[in-house]
Amino acid sequence: MASPEPVSVVALAGGVGAARFLRGLVEVVSPSQVTAVVNTGDDAVFYGVHVSPDLDIVTYTLADRVDRERGYGLEGDSFHTVDALGALGHETWFRLGDRDLATCLHRTLRLQEGAGLAAATDEVRRAYGVDARIVPMSEDPCPTYVQLGGDRRVHFEEYLARDGAPDDVHGVDLSAARAARPTPGLCELLDAADVVLVCPSNPVVSIGPILEVPGVREAVTRSKAPVVAVSPIVGGAPIKGPADRLLRGIGVEVSARGVAGLYREWVSGFVLDRRDAEQTGDVEALGLRAVAVDTIMRDRDAAARLAQAALDLARELQ
């Protein structure tokens, strides 16, 4: 189902929804023409290794090795190391599988040797046989923090994996991303793209950090390529994850219309689910071209159909 003509597609990505969308995208566009620019705001050190959750979710999914039930990690992985650490008294709320740990250990060793995060990411991508390019948004530390009630401030992974994504979100701190530099060549990739797609990712902590890296939002805005986003909200709720709590925490309506409003200054097209078709007019009133389709990625074919719909809308906007 490859696209009939070569097209360079840059996709802003983070998390399970993005990984599934990208799996469909490489069915309709040659993988060699796809670059995923991936959020690193979730990165943290666990068990002494540098963990990049979104980079690894994207890599494992495109390699068809992801644990489908959990949506992250490696299918059939064991957890002997983390269980042994737990028996020794260590906190083990972040469940990192043994083979997943090997990926993170490789990344850590390469960073200690002086390689950049982009180079380490590319090595992992090649080792897993992924043809699409995977690029971190920055090689600098960009931790995302969630502001909770009682003046508590926790790293996003603590908020999600340790605390279970509580409702009392008062804000999100992306200051580290604002102080970072984009990965070398990232803005040039955006300048040269034929199409820019925004995956159905968490708008606040997946897409938000990418855009806060200095120069990235400006590159997307000045790009001559159409920019099309896919809504991660269906029927007033996210398909997966805490996007609803985080959107409310920054004062944005939890709806396709709300996400479109958040993106309106730099997106030209918007794909929403057919269950939210009545919001199409509201989205178009924001100045965006909108289309309503089935956005639920039940399998690879459904993901491919969704990716094709986003590309078709992009072509209409060219």
C-alpha cells in the first residue's frame, strides 16, 4: 500500500498512540521516507541506566517486537533483574524487562563514551531492523515535571508509573525543554519535509515538549509543508493514558475541539474521529481543514487507513 510517489514525512511522536500510528504510516509510505521526531521529556535514570521510554516504544513497535498487551517493552521479556533488585530492597515501581534493560544499558554506555543520544538511538534502531529514521527531539536533558496539589512536583514517569496518574494536576513544567537545544539537523529536517504529521499522542507531555525545544515550533510554523494532526481524544476521552487529566490541568477542554484549539497556531489540518464528527465545524472555525474518520487503531490495517487519511488531507492542503 505504498504511496505512489516518494514523499518525505516528518512525524512528531511520543508514546503508544504515536508508535501505533507510525506502524501504519510505514505501510503507506516507504519507511526510508519517514522520520519520527520523538519526545524525550519522559527520559530518566532507573537502575543506573538511561531510559528513553518513547524512543524505545517507537523502536520496538516499528520492529514488531513490542509487548502488545502493555503497549511498551519487549514481547516475551523476563523481569529477573528487576525482581532480584526488589528482593535486595530497591524500589521497583518502574518495571524494566531484562532485554529492555540491555537496550538502556547500551544507550548508557554509548553516552558515557561520548556518543550523542541521536547516535545511540540510531544504533538501536538499526539493531532492531527498523528502516524509518528515529530522532530524539534533543540530546540535552529535558525532564517533564507535573505540578500536583499540595505544591508537589514530580517527574512525569513518577506521576504515571509510580503514582498512577492522579487527577489533581495543576500544571506541567516544560522549562527543561525550553532550555534545551534541538538535536543537530532537526530543524533542517522539518524545513525539508514534504509533510509534517502530528501523531495521536498526548498533546501536553508528548507533543508539548517537542515544540518547546527552541527553534522547533518556529521550524514547523515556517515549513512550507502542510502540517496535519491526528486527535488523541475520542468521545471526550483519551484512548490510552492520562491526557484528559493533563489537558484539564492546563485549562484545555478534553475534546478533539480542545486539542485543535491548542494546536491551531501551527497546524493546518486536523483529523478527528467520526464519533466526534459534530465538532468538525468547530475545528474548521479555528481556521483548520478537518476530516472525520475512524481513528481507532485496532490493528495494523486500521493504523494504515488512519495514516492514509492524514496524508490525503495533507495533499489537499498542498
